[in-house]
Amino acid sequence: MSNNDDIFTIGVPAYWETLVPPLQYTLVGDGVIEHQFEPLIRTGEKGIAEPLAAASWEYGADQKVLRFRIDTSRRFSDGSYLRAGDFKRSWEDGLKMDPNSSNSSLADGLGGISGFSEFAKKGTLDGVRVTGEDTLELRFDRPVRLVLEHLSGGRFSAYKMSEGRSIGTGPYVISERDRVLTLTPNPYHPVAPKLKKVKVVVTQPSDALEALRSGKIDAFLFAETAKLPDCGDERLAPVKCADGQEGLHVFVGLNGMKGRLFSDPKHRSAFQALILRNIALAEAAFNARGFIRDSQSFLKFQSGRIPDQEAREIIDAGSEHIERLVAATRTTPLYLTPTPGWKWFADLLQSNGIRLDERSGSELSDEKYWEMYYKTFAPDLVVMGASVSDGDPDGLYHLLGRKGAIFSPMLERKDTCDGMEEGHNLLDLSRLPAHYQGVSRNILREVPYVHLGYYYRRIAYNSERLSVNEPMISRNNLNILALEPR
């Protein structure tokens, strides 16, 4: 039985990079900062927007104005009260920062706001207005459809600086030392977290099971990244898992920038055909991680899904160019970013005659990986994941939209990106299925990436120390607040 003096140690699969909301750009970072910072709204257990820092909101008649009523009873961890102006200041300060990603992490949610294109010159967002301590008004150049989903991300939270570090209105106060986070309850938060003392540490996915069994960690977030065969089976006791929905796209990005081997569309389509005809290898490699194969980028219930047979026909059309691709790599070997757990992929390429650049075997730090993805564009192939969005297909904008928070110029394909931009502004919901089916076909034809499938969100935990409030687990909500002491 635990007591209030217990310290619970939570593992995460990678370093969070930064705790400043508008600079955040990684999956693990998003998962960490949500414990200290609160955006206007959140996506609830059923995928529906719920109040958080905003008590309510309403659209204007022309859908170009969105007005939030701020919950001014909320308090930062220094005791000061939240005001509407804290959001405007936080966003404007964030846009002035040099982003770690290709775009500002705020661009996908704020890009349509009036005056956004003039921000660099004026230093203020004319379309974000504070009309009272509790009223925040957003004015857009054109009607918007999905801005609420974007604004629910942690990077859009209000924050302020205190004693050299950023603080928020969330349930915890976070401090960092030697790449270890310490979480203690925010005494002013209306709901006290169940775990009173928490440490967050980086734990390599390959080490997660042993770390859980030995007591080095008590839980592992994003456990879909770890190999946990038969998680929940008595053979793994006391380790158990709780699964959510499809939470992560799993794909291989292709660098199609000018002058690169994959600037040739035949090479891209050939690569896609080669990989997806061998998809069983991915299933075997990831079978202990809640992986499900799927070549399409929209879920089965989402607008944009095309018949699987049609998708297969588009993919198979690239088969005739495979020999051409193999021959091209003899003079231009492919630089693949090495990633733990993906040896099967390098073996697959080489066994089919694809030559890899000698740098493909070098270990990369997380920082170096993201620098190449967002800034230097050195690799030809990047293996990675991206969050899955509920319901509306515009959720893929963060990856394929030109102002997307995790967009890289390596993935830019004209028709795909144009389709995402047009879809971003559609208001007539009856037009979504046909429009995004076109986007889906363009993804398969232009191949910004080869989509392997999805991981289900998963949390692993030591059941002798913790229990999980499973209704809280979803693709949008997999965090420490779901954990309760035994």
C-alpha cells in the first residue's frame, strides 16, 4: 500500500526537449507539458471539445469570430489569477521565438487569424483581442472549421515566466535537473492529482520491461514504442498494460526535395510498393506493440478513406519501377536515419538490393534527429510517428499542412499539400468525404511517406504500485493523471 511520501517514477521513451509551450514540437514533449500547462479547451474522453482554461466559447454568425470566456478563477502556480491577456501574450511571445521545428509550433492553429502574415513586422496579432479580463476574441480572415482542435494542444497554453522558468495553471509544477523532471502538485489547481510526488525519466523502449520489473520505474508512457509481448499476461506480472485507441501513425518519410533521389516520383512509388508488399515484416517486428497494418492515412471511420482495393491498385502501380530504384541506389545510396527497433527495415532494403549510405548505421541523439528533420534535411529516409487526430481529417494538417506544427519541407508534395490547405478551410461538412478522398489518393500517388499502420495508445505500469483509471485512456489522453496509487 502506498502512502503520501511515495515517489513514483514514470518513464518516457525520449527526451522532451523543452518545457516552454510554444516551442514544443515532439510527441513526448506534448505528453509532458500538458501536466503543467492548460490550453483553452481539451479533447475529452469521447473526442469532444471540453472546457479547460476557457469556461465557454461561441462563434460569431459569420464563423469568422470565435469568442472565449476565460475561467478567471484558475491560478498559476505562483498564485496569480489567469486572465484573457495571458493567452494573447503567450502566443505573441511564442511567435517571436526561434522555433525548433520548420514552422512555429503555433502556426497551424493561429495561421488563419487576421494579421498573422504581418506579425513579424508589427509584433502583435491584430486578430487576437482582449476585450476584458475574461474575454478573448479571435478574428479570422475566413471562416474556420477545426480551429478548436488545434487550440486544444498544449503548445497553445497560457504560461508566464517565474524565477527563470515557465509556469502554468495545470495540476503540477514541473522542474528539471540533469534531464530528470520532478512534478509536484500546483497548490492552486482545483483538482489535486492522485500522485503527489512524481519523477519523469527517459527510459529506452528496449529497457522498459526490465525497468518496470526491477522497480526502476513504476509506469511507462507511450508504451506502444516498447516491445511488451502479451502485456497483461500473468507471465509479465506485475507489469500490466492499458490500451487506448489508434494513437500514432507509423510511417517512413521520403525526402523529395529538389536534387534528391526521391525527387523522382517513380522512385517514390517504387519504394512504396516494395515496402508495402513486405508489410508482414513490420507486423512481425511490432506485434508486441499494439500495431495494426494500414497503408491509408485516414482511419476507417474518417472522411477521406478510400476502398482498400483502390489503395492497393495505386500502391501496386509502383512495382514496375522497383528495378529502376534499385539501380539508382547503386550510385546514390540512401541515408536512412537509424532508429531502435527498425533493424528489420534496413535488412529489408538491403536484401532487395537497395544500397544504404554508410551514415545509416550511426547512432543519432534525439536532438540531432529533429535537427535533420526540421532544419538540415540530410536524410533520404526518416522513420517516425505522428499523433492520430480524432474524427475530422484536418487533424492530419499538423503533418502535411504547409503551416503544420510538425511539417518538414522534406515531405512537401504539391497536390497533397494543396489539398490539405483547401480542406483546412472547408465549412460544408458534406464536401469533406469527396475532398479528402482526393487527398488520400494524392498521398498514395505522391508518397510524402509510406504509411505502415498505427500503434494503439498504451500505458504500462507496475500493478503492485499503481492502478489505471482506464476510461481516461484514449488517443488524446494518455497521461499521469490516469494513474492512481494502490
